[in-house]
Amino acid sequence: MKKYLYIILIFVVGCAPWTQVGGLYKNESHNFSVELPQGWMKWNQGEHLLITRDGVSLQYIQVGRTKLEDPLKHTKKKFSRGMLPQEAAEVYLDNLASNSNILNFEVIENVPVAINGISGFKAVYTYKDKDGLKLKSIYYGFIVGDWIYGICYNAAQRYYFDKDINIFDKVVESFKLIKTT
Amino acid sequence: MRYIGLVLLFCFVFAGCVTTSLPPVTQDSRLEDDETRLWLRFEETEKWIQKSGLIYDDEGLEIYLNDISQKLQPPDTLKNISFRIKIIKYHLPNAFSFPTGLIIIDTGALSRLENEAQLATILGHEMIHTTHRHALKKFRDTKNKSAFLATITYGTGGLGGIIGALGALATVMSYSRELETEADTEGLKLMVGAGYDPREATKFYLHMRKEYEEEKIKEEHFLGTHPRFQERAENYENLLKTKYKDNQSGIQNSEIFKEKIHRVILDNASLDLKAGRFKIAERGVDKYLSIKSTDPKAYCLLGEIYRQKAEKGDLEKAKEHYQKAISIDPSYPDAHKGMGLIYFKQGEKELAKKSLELYLSISPQAMDRIYIEEYIKQCQGGKKP
């Protein structure tokens, strides 16, 4: 009986969807590196880097890139090469505004920024999910070549957002493209 | 022994069944126990909708829509059910009703209607869902089927997948073809009874069917109901050819209706633009301009549609529309911004700087001020946009 329990344990550990992370994280396929906070958990089954400390419904940081030509879920608008950061922000925010699962959507800030020396945008917004939980997000986005890169922090507005905002800022500061061309 | 098992199974199925044959609430009827519970769920959902930020805020328009709804029902029914119409901000057209009397119509539907007669068709249809207790019928029907399925599954050794079959209200509101046909037939009777022109009944649905085909929309409405335009149009066409073949006139009230809903048309065009439905958004603005031909906001929105679509020749069209907006109201800020952004991207630095500075002088508190100041700096510094 014990033998079977050990076998199950090996399988469970080997396929763990979450692992603890911290320190430098390099994602060659998405062409970026970031410093991850100690003690956070990384989701291993998605395409983008997703980390959380208390669970994704309470707070998470997501980093990744998407092809400009990929269709967005809630708007038919698309990102394109040569877009001004303000135009890219508009597409990003309109996709959210057209998402019927997002309620009471409100843009608090939409400003130009430089991320790793590249011109982009920073959007801060709040919304409620269908269960009425008020969430606050920050999204940094910028276009390089055929890709839009995004660094997102999403947390319950009460308590959790402020708690980890400094950690998110450090992740953003540490963001680097592996190849810039 | 085998027969006893079968008898027990039979009893279990039928003991769990409740009747779906219910009289309309136009008669003196009291709420049944399960109906009361269903109402409570819908009342909770109504509160959720009120707080969701989805409600389109226009008290005058709400009063107008409620007045039309009152014309459709006999006073006895209105004593039993307190019908109230609410508008929600959503670009894909739909309407639905709660058993409690709340009727929701979204800006997408309202903005595509041409007159009161078309609105009365939709309201009549939705009111029948309420007065004829379709939600309760659907609820009981689903429950009966679940009980039956549970028995069958029990008989075959498991109960998996049954729990939660009745969960969402959306399921309750997704009616069978039979109930929808009843809503079409009885709803049209209400609309004609109030003196409206039955020939208008099909027009909205035919228009929507065409629009959905053009835009290749397959999406369901976010509250889980589906408009089923094809089915509606066919039912009304059949009724017009048979029952109402001699009714070739009636009230339309196009002008009053358009005057009342003109703001919805423009606001919904903005929602369509956000959703990237450029052609539909443009159609919406054109419709609005046929009512309010000198509104700079509408010309500016046309400019935005072309600027954001940015296909061949679109930027020139955008500039024309921004210019038109400026010619109507030189102090309309967004038109100057639109012009400035196009000039900026085209490398026309002087023109861009002039337009963008004008925009900021008219709208000093603009949310995108930092972006604009950055563009102006680039125009001054010779940095390539």
C-alpha cells in the first residue's frame, strides 16, 4: 500500500502546477528576464509567466508577450507596428471595456512610460468581477517588432493591492529584453 | 423483485415531476412556492444589475419607454405585475425580461430600432415571457428533466453531472422554441391591440440577422440569453401573412421615437467603436446625424472611427470629419486632438503642434495631457515620431 502512495506522491510532485520561485527568471521563448520576488508561487501551465503569493483571485503578476496580429478577445481592434503608445493603450483598454465580465470599469491613469528604455504605456484601472469583488490593475505595455509585451499587476483593491505594489514595481524595474532586435 | 424495482423507479420519476401547465398571471393567481423562490433569485439579480454600472442613465428615456409598455397591457395585468423598463449599456442587441416584471433592453437593441412600433414588438414579446410565467415553466421543465435524468443515472449506477444542472438563471431564461413562439404570437397581439403597425414587427429582426451575418457574430449575450433573430423574423412573417394579413396600417411614431433615443444611438456607436465594429459604429453615427445633423461630437466620432480603422484613404476621411466638427464648434477639443495625432504620425510637425496645443488650451485637464505634451516636445525637438 505504501508503495502506491509513494508512486502517487512522485507523480503529484513531478506535475505540480505551482512551484515556489525567487530571483532571476529568464524566459527565452518570450525573450525577457525579470527578478522574481522570494516566496511567490509560479503557475507552470500557462503560456505567460504568472506568479502569486496569496492566490490569483487576490493578487498576481503576469509577464509575457503576444503577437500583434493575434485577435483580441473582446474587441476586433488590433495592435500594429508603428502604433503610438497612446494608440496601443487605447486598444488594450477598449478590449477591457468591451469585456462583459468586467463591471464598473474605470481608467484611473493612462500615461506614457519607458520600460527598459523602450517607449510604452502604463494604464491603471479598477473594475468589479461578476461576484462584486473590486480589483485594481496596473498594466505596462510596449511594442517591439511583431510583439506587444505586457507586465500586469492585478489585485483586490482592498488591502492586497497596496500590500504588493512595491514588489510589482521592482519586477517592472528588473524587466529586460534578452534580444532587443 | 425485478418488477418492484421498476415500479419504484416509475414512482420516483413521477413523484419528482411538477406541472409546467400554468395559467398566465393575468388571472387572479398567487405565486407558488417554487415561483416565490425564483422571484427572490431574480430580485437579487436585479439588485446586482443596479449596482453593476451597466445601467444607462437617462431618466427621461426610461419614463418614455415605461409609458409605451403601459399602453400594451390591460389594466388588470398591470395591477398584478409592475412592469418597469431599464436600459443597459451593451453594444450587442438584445432584450430580456424577468418574471418579476423587469424588462431589460440594451443600447445595442434600442439604437437599431426605427420607431415605437418596433419597440412595442420587443416589449410585447418580453412581457409575454413574464405574464405567461415562462421562467417558471422552463425552471420546472428543466427540474423535471433533471429528476428524470437523476433516476436514469441512479438506475445505471451514478449521479455525476446532475448537480448544478439548474444553477444559472441564464438557463431558466433560455426558452424553448415553443415558448418563444407563444411570446411572438401573444406579444404581437398586444402590439396590434395598442394600435401599432404590425408590418414593423419583422424589420428589426431582419436587420439584425443581416448585421450578425455581415459581422460574423456568433457570440451569446453576456447574460446568457440568445436573440435568435432568424426564428423571430420567421414567426412574425408567418403571423403577418395569416392572422394579420388585413392589418396594413397602424401607429409608427418614428419621429418622436428617434428624438427620444438619439443620445443612445451615439453612445452605442462609441461602444461599437470600442469593440472594433467600425462599420456598425459608422452606421450608428450616420443614423444619429440624420436626427441631429449639426452635432460636432458625432463628426468627431466619425473622425475617430476612420483614424482608428486606418485603412487606405481613412486618415484623409478622418481629417474631413474632424474639420467638419471644428467648423461647427471651433472649441470642440477632441477634433483638434484627432487632427493633431494624424499630423503627428504623418510627420507634419508644425500642424501637429498647432492642433495639439489648441487641444490642450481648450481642455487643460485632459486625461492624456502627458502624452500630448510629449508629442509637442517631439515636434519642437525635431525628434522623429
